[in-house]
Amino acid sequence: MSSFLLASLLVLSFLCSLEKSLSFQTRREAIESNHDSQYSHLVYLSSLLPSPTCTSSTKDSKPKASLEVRHKHGPCSQLNQDKAEVPTHSDILSQDQKRVNQIHSRLYKKTGDDNSVKEELDSTTLPAKSGRLIGSGNYFVVVGIGSPKRDLSLIFDTGSDLTWTQCKPCAASCYKQQDPIFDPSKSTSYSNITCTSSVCTQLVSATGNQPACAKSSNACVYGIQYGDSSFSIGYFSQERLTVTATDIIDNFLFGCGQNNQGLFGGSAGLLGLGRHPISFVEQTSIKYKKIFAYCLPSTASNVGYLTFGRVADNYIKYTPLSTSSGGSSFYALDLLGIYVGGTKLSISSSTFSSGGTIIDSGTVITRLPPTAYSALRTEFQKGMSKYPKVSGLSILDTCYDFSSYKEITVPKISFLFGGGVTVDLAAPGELYVVSDKQVCLAFAPNGDDSDTTIFGNVQQKTLQVVYDAAGGKVGFGAGGCK
Ligand SMILES: *[C@@H]1O[C@H](CO)[C@@H](O)[C@H](O)[C@H]1NC(C)=O
């Protein structure tokens, strides 16, 4: 290890000194109520509460390149065995707010992040607005890396681009992960990227940081930070990636992290599904045509999926990707309106267009312009007037006590996107369940109407979400998973 790298690792380590979503089971939710099933969901209260065991829900016609998606915390995950490390709901929500703040600061920077990178690397404080997303994410998949392959649990994130994993010898630091840490010296297909390689320079726009160079070995060193306490620094490398037994990608560019710290919840790193040239989606474009789809399960005790390549999509409704917002990494959509219980919120469509909208797999709670949020809350409260209200939690301010009910009726919420596409949220996509005594409307306002709207992962639950970056569209289908 060169002294330059060690120094940079030390400086950066000094600098940079979840989630139990309990929700509904859609199976039981689809009970017909006589009059208003078109405008409301009827939900058994028992289905709101967490199940202690994992129920695997395999799709009948499983596409070829399909991975199981599990929630980071809960009975389907092996990642966080240590109860003390499972975050509280209030931790999850405040972490979510940090991610949203970072998305906003990333989108509003006029030029790239690279202007002040040198200073950031050399100074002792990272600007709070710098860096990439908080690496919390929520959902992970298992992929194989190296020859022979080692299985790694990676959080997948449509809001970031660089894929990385912790690597031996963990020259500076590795956080605790469930899988054995990847050892590049034991793989015959591993190689370092050199400092002079053109892909090394692509790191600037992918990570927001100028790469360093390990002088002795001429190895390209990346650094990416996700917030106050999360970061990864190490060698930018190439390796064989095994997606499934039949889908193997050679020379996949990824970060081999030698100094890693943060809120990655026992996972081995991140799988970057953003739109930048070094994202997984772009690196595998010949094989998968820049198409992937996922379904996030209704509760942490169910399993969803992530598939790459074209899927059967006759029941998917597509909305065009927006070109006017979203920067170079995010998937931006045009949100035009919202319906609650069959009523269209009376807000002008410019409320949404001023800041634009992105869809993000890593943001938990959907963020709306304050004007839209207050209209949605008013309409939702009308439909919920018979239930006792309780205090809010963190960013959530509309919560109910359902502990004396066997079943509840919740107004349906639908999003109207460009291309005339209406997406009906499933019941698990509307509520954040802290306990049966505190179930909250799972939306929050942005600070300002001009801030970017974010379609978060609670709202995506049980929908099949198809990203087609080549076709310039994102699609939604109901009932993608349980
Ligand atoms: C990659 O670079 C590091 C840092 O110089 C070095 O320790 C390691 O042996 C290199 N690996 C390969 C396969 O060249």
C-alpha cells in the first residue's frame, strides 16, 4: 500500500469521522367491500402487524436473470442478526430525511461537484452538501463476484451509480458485514484500473470526487461519501460478476473498498442502478438493454425480486422518462396530479413541474411539494375521520390508533403521471406502520414547492416497477409481488 493512499485513506477516514416496515399483506387486502372498493382499501388489522417468519413468494413465470429482493431488516434478512444494530423507526425516518436533503443538494448544483473536490479531499471538513446519497437504502440482492465466485449481499440503489464492496485486506477499515469480506488476491479474474485509464476519470462525475492515484502501483483510487458518517474508499477495479448461474459479466467495473464506514446494515456494499456510464445498468447495456424491473415486498417478511433485461410487460403502464429534471443519475418522471379516495386534489400541475419528480428505490417516504402534501393530508383525513388520531413520528404527522379495530378502510391514493398513466398505490404503499397503535400516512412535505418531488419505496410496494433507460420510460404494474 503506497503511503499516498494510506495518507488519503487516513485523511478521509478522519473527515468522515432500515428498516422494519411493517405493513399489509396484499393477499388479504383485496377483499371486496360493497360500495366503495373502487375508492378505498379494506385491510385486516392483523395483516398490518409483522409476521415473525419469512414467506418466500416466487413468481410463477420467473424471468431468467431474476434475483430475490429482501428487506435489510426483518425475518427474510440474514444481515442484521444483532438486534442492537437494528435502527428504530425514528432513526429510519431521520436517516431518510438526510438522504432527501442530499438528493436535493445534488440536483440543485449548477455544475458538477468537481469544482471543489481537491479542497474537499485536502481539507478537514466535508461540506455538508457534498457527497452522494446516504447509503442506507433498504433492499438488497445477492450477486457473485470473482473467480471462484463469492456471494455478496448488495443494497441496490437507483439513486447511485458506483457499485462497490468491502475488500480485504481492509487497509484502513471495514464495517461488520454478514458475508465473508471479498479477497481480491484469491480471485483469478480481478485487476486494478490504472490511473491513466479513461474509466478512472469517469469517477469524477460518478462519485463527485476526483480519483486519487496509488503511485507505486499506478492504481486508480475512488472515494465516495454518502453523508456525515458513511463512505467507501478503495481501488477502482475490474472483476467477473455473476448475476445468475447463466448470466456472467466479465470486466465489471466496481470499487474494492479498503476504508468503509457507515449505515450499510450488514450488507457487503452497494449495487448502483443509476444512469451514469459506470452504473450496472450502463455497463451491462449490451446484455440487458438497459432494462431492469423490481418488486418491493409488502412487508419485511416477504420476498420480492429484481430482474435484468426485458420482461413480459403487457400489463405494465409506461410513463416517459422526463428529460427536464433528474440530473445525470436519477430517473425523472412527470407527475401531473394525485387522487385520494377518487377525488383529484385541486392543485395546479405547475406545483409538481417546478421542482420535477424522480423515482428512487432508496428513499423511504414519498416527498411532495408542501402545497400538494397539505391537500393530500386534508383529503386523507376526511376519509379517516372515524379513526382516533395519535401523535406523529419524525417527518410523519398524520397517524392513527387502530388497536381496537379488526379491519380498517383506507382511501385509495393514485398518482397521475405523464402519458396519462394512473398508478394506484397498494394499501401497503400508503401507510407506515410503527405499531397497531401508531399507523401513519406515509408521505411528507418538502421544504418548498420548488424542491424535487421524490416517489419513494414505501409507495412502490408490491408494484412491478420497470425501468427502461434505452426506451426512455418507466412502467408500473399492480400486484407484482406479495
Ligand atoms: C492493486 O493495487 C494495490 C495497491 O497498490 C496492490 O496492493 C494490489 O496488489 C493490486 N492488485 C493487483 C491484482 O494488481
